[in-house]
Amino acid sequence: MSRQKYGGREKGTPNRLTTKVKDKLERILDECIESLSVDDMSKQEKLKAIQLCLQYLMPKPTPEREDKNIVQHFEVEIIDNLKDQ
């Protein structure tokens, strides 16, 4: 049972404060990235930067799932070599 809604944002309307904060953080991040000099970074710092960036550029692999509805048939053949000796 839902109650009658009075005032506030309509469903689907973005929160203005959240939008402003995200915009500000995006500008700060852009300025920080522009100020970075790859030439001044050590190999370890470069590798760490690559590692961090790849998380956002490459999709994460999804684990392979087994289909439980597939019936697999196999045969076991037992060879008795002791009778020949």
C-alpha cells in the first residue's frame, strides 16, 4: 500500500545537489588529470595508473556458468591386462 505523495521531486527527476556535486568533482578530476605528467612518474606509478584506469575501460569478465540442463554421457572401459600374463 503506497501513500499519497505531496511535494518533492517527481519520479525520475535528478537530485540537483547530487548533480552539482558530481559536476564539481568531474571538473576537479579533469584538472588533476591534465596536471599529471607521465614523464615525471616512476614505472610503479605508471603501472598503478594503468591498473586503476583499466577498471573503468575494460568490462569485467563474467564467470562461465554451467548449464545444469545439459546431460553429459560418458563411458568407462575397464581393460584387464592381468589375464594376458
